[in-house]
Amino acid sequence: MGYREDAKIFKALADENRLRILSLLQEGERCACVLLEELNITQSTLSHHMKLLCDSSLVDYRKDGKWMHYSISKEGSERVKNMLSNYIR
């Protein structure tokens, strides 16, 4: 990965709501409706946060009817661990 891709990941992690989302997803897949209730934010704000998390490959998603379901990406989380170990030794 390059610096641009690494910066995307750091940007995705640099927000307390996105960190809270990742924490909630540690317990397993969550529907967007559940995340909305837990975080007490608007749907458009959640969409913004989820776009950043998905674009950084930290979160996977699937559509079920009108709802999106999100989960931690195993591949993305391994990539983040490896990326951090390259910067911090």
C-alpha cells in the first residue's frame, strides 16, 4: 500500500463516531438502523461515516432489502495491523 491509501485509513480512524462504530461492530454485524439508534445521529451522518469506513476497507457491507448491514472486514483489519507495524516498530 502507498501513503495515499494509508492516509485514507488514518482518516477513517480519526473520528470518535467512527471509532464507536468500529467498537459496536466488534460484537458482530449490525444493521444501519441499529447503529443509528446506538449513536443517536442522523442517517446522512451515518452514511458519511460508513462511506469512509468502507472506502478504507475497514468495514464490509451487504444490502438486505432497504437496509445496509455492516461488519468489520477481516482482511481490512489485518491490513491496518500490518500498516501500523510498518510505521511503529
